[in-house]
Amino acid sequence: MKKKAQKKAESLGMSLSNILNAYLRKFLRVKEVDFVEEELVPTPYLEKILRESKKDMEKGYVSPTFSDPDDFIKWLNDPNAKYANGDPVRRK
């Protein structure tokens, strides 16, 4: 990563040291960390399972609400468990 950053800095006519020092001066001045992130794009597979999940949620194929974690564990292990919509849980 360092070598790539050095090459990129050189292509801009600067040293990596100059860039890092400028960033550190800004950090000290504004007391914030600013990371520029690339836009994340979901894969076709992720888009597919998100669509399926949304359909399931709309149909009520979600767990009931639990206030006690132990009750949730019991529901997970119950062969007769039902979704929030009352349908039996589909076991795979």
C-alpha cells in the first residue's frame, strides 16, 4: 500500500511525506478524521437475496419479538416454531 501511495503521490508531483504532513496538519486543525469512501455496489447475488428477504418480511416471515434472549434461543430450537404471521417456520 505504501509503495502504491508513493507512486500516486509522485504522479501528482509530491512526496508521500508531504501529503501525510498536510493531512496531519489538517487533522490537528479541525480535529476530525475524513475518510473518502468509494461507493459500495452490491453484487447481483446480494441484490437477489435482499429482494427475497424484503418479500419474506412483507409476508410476515420474520421471528416474533422477544424481550428475553433465552426465549429467542428456545424459539430457534423449537421444531414447532411459528413466524410472526403464524405460519410454521420453514426449516431447511
